[in-house]
Amino acid sequence: MNDMQACETPAQPAKTVPDSFPLTVRGFDSESHAMEFGQLLVAYVGEFSRYMNLSQLDGVTVAYDYAQALLDLERGYASSQGLAPSAGDTVGIAMTPSVIRAGQVKSHIVVHAGYIQPLENSDDENYGFAVHTLAHECAHVEVTHRFNTSFPGVLLQRSYSDLQENFRWQTILACWDEYAATFISAKYGTPNTVGYEDTFISALETARSRVSDLIRAYRLHGDVVRILQEVYGAMGNVLKFSAYHLGNLAGIDITWTDMPRTTAALNGHWFRSYFVRLDEACRTIGSSYGCWVDESAFGVIGDLVDELVADAGLYVTKNVDGALYVDIP
């Protein structure tokens, strides 16, 4: 289907955030400028909240020192790894991580001020991109809330049976979140259609060589946990960047077959069937948006990443005692 259908009406005439919510604006040239921009941002988020459920927004941080702002975010739970901007195929400029507040899962938007400041001037050539960036992060708040309402106790709280299950769910949540967020935000500002396509094609072109390099490195370090994490991460990223692209296209009501470069890149390619199946899986999940009764539809994405990892040369099985066995011929 081309639309995500919610079991409750997602568009509400009233705001779903209060007129005042936790807001940090840092790195601006003056305190008065920061305050003015903060007021502007609150107004934009308030308007988005009429069409997205932002009731579980924890707050917004806008900072020129974006990387440090991510590290400084109090997440409400113990984590061995700090938040960091995306690197490699993408340049990270915004993130909406889940946090725990008083036992509840909420979402906190952190965005690089340099990319969002064009909101101050609608004549700025980057204004549409700034609107879209903020809308995309607000959409993540809505998507996280919908999932958490259907499956309480999963986000940030579930203990997985083994590493493979953990890696599966990292991929599942990343793919679904980005598909849904790009779908919802596609109608706001200027969607990054070309950028999403470029990132997908770049990831597609380098996926197998990247994994081959990882496996060659494994022959030297011999760390099975490390190679498992790395290959799941690499193949999960190809699926995630596919999900960005597919969600945006669905949001502007076209299909990937309408995109000549995407069609050419996938023609005869080993990844084509995975791409088609991911599109089908995300559309199926979206068709029951917010009224899921079990996790089976999400599990299809996990099956895809398992197959991709096996196709890359890592064969993961479970012994009779439940322990994982990884064969890398």
C-alpha cells in the first residue's frame, strides 16, 4: 500500500506538545539570538505536533557543537557507548534517540544548529531543507511513540536471548524507524529525495567490498563477536539506507521503479530481491500502523538481514545448548 493507516486518527487540530517544553539552544552569537531562535523552534514544533503525536517529546537540543551535545545528553539509563554523529556514507546532522524519564520511554531531538538555523528566513535557499530536517526528527518522536504503545517494555528495556537476536532488532528498528519517519516527513519542506537515492546507491556499490575487507581483517584478529557485529552492521546499513529511500518515495507517492538511477543500479544486481522484499515488508508494517498485535511483520526485516549476513559468508547456527556457532569458511 502507498499509505500508512493508523488505528486512530493521527492528525489532531490541537497541539500534542505544551506551549513550553525542555529546550536547549547553545553556541549562538548572543543570548538574545538564542532565545529568539528557541521561540521560533517551539512554534515550529508546536505546529508539527498538530499532525504528529509528539506527546512523548522529552525536549529539543539545538547546538553548533552537535557531537558534544549528543555526548552530553542524559539518556536515563546506563550505556557503554556514547551517542555520536553518523559517519561514512552519511554526515550526521540530527538524531532523535530514545531516553528513559521516570520509567517512561520518550524521545529527545538533538540537531546541528547550522542546518536548522535557516528556519529564521523563509527566503534562505536552505529553508526548505531545514523545515524538512525538523519535521523528520519530529516524525521519529511519533514513530517511537506508536511502537512503544503497541509493544511496551521493548525499547531500551528488552533483554535479547543472544547477540544475533540483538543485531536483528537493531536492524529491524533502524529500518522501520527511518522508513516511517521519511514517509511522514516527506510532505514537509523540501524532501531530500536525491540525497536519499545517492546514499542508497553509494552503500549498495560498496557493501560487498566492505564486508570482504571485514572478513579479511577477521582472519588476523579472530574475534568472532567483533566480526558478527561488523557484518550485521554493514548489511544492516544497506537495508537502513534502502529504507530511507523507500519511505521517502512512498511519502511522495512514487515507487522506486519511477527512479531511473535506482532502477539501473538494481538491474541484475544481487541485492534487488532484498530491496523488493524490504519495500513489501515496510509497506505491510505501515498498513497496520499503530495497531500491531504482534511482532511478526517486523521479523521479516530481521530475516532479511540474517540472509544477507549468510550471503556474505557468515553462517550462524545455534547449538543444542542455545549457544551461537559462527562458521566463516
